[in-house]
Amino acid sequence: MAGTVTVTEEIDGTIKKIKWSWLSDAGNADQITINAFSGKILGLCTVPDGVAAPTVGYDVEVQDQDGIDVLMGGGANRHNLNTEYVLSTSLGAVAKDKLNLIITDAGNAKKGTVYLFIR
């Protein structure tokens, strides 16, 4: 894959927040976290850029080190203009794994931000 991604990882008590700010290259972007995480995925938030918005229906996956999408498909077909949320009831969990954000079908030179919350 390609693209440019900046990852910010915050750990405060039992809550972890991961922020990936991405810029796609040929429609794709990916980045692995620095830390390994454990816990239930509490929520996902996808925020498309207001100027360089991704293509309608772009996809977000967050894979663990075994290649399993911990979003359980919840990041598929994201809106290109609206911030969207996915609640914990539709999301999986992670056990001592670094997490890899994978953006696909976003279009070239498109931007967005993905937030993931874990407890």
C-alpha cells in the first residue's frame, strides 16, 4: 500500500484513543500503530476532509496482527462528506496487537481522519 498517515495514540487509564490522519495515494493508505492494544472497541469515527474529500463509499479497515478486521466490516462504504460513527455493538475487540489502518478506494490525493476508541 501507499499514502501518508500520521498516527497519534493516547492512553488515559483504561481508555485508549487512536487517531489516524491520512492522505491517500492511488486511492489507498495504511499505517500500523506504535503500541499494542487490548480491549473492546468502543467506537469508530470517520471524518472526511472538507476540501480533498475521499470518493463516495471508500473503505476503512483496522486489522490486528493476524489480519482480522477488528471493525467487523463496520468501516465499509463510508460517506465522503459526513462524519460517521459506528457504536461498540457492531465492533470487535483486540488482544495485545498493533493495529493497522487500511484505507481503500478513497481516490488519489484524498484526505480524512479515523478515530478508534478502545477500553
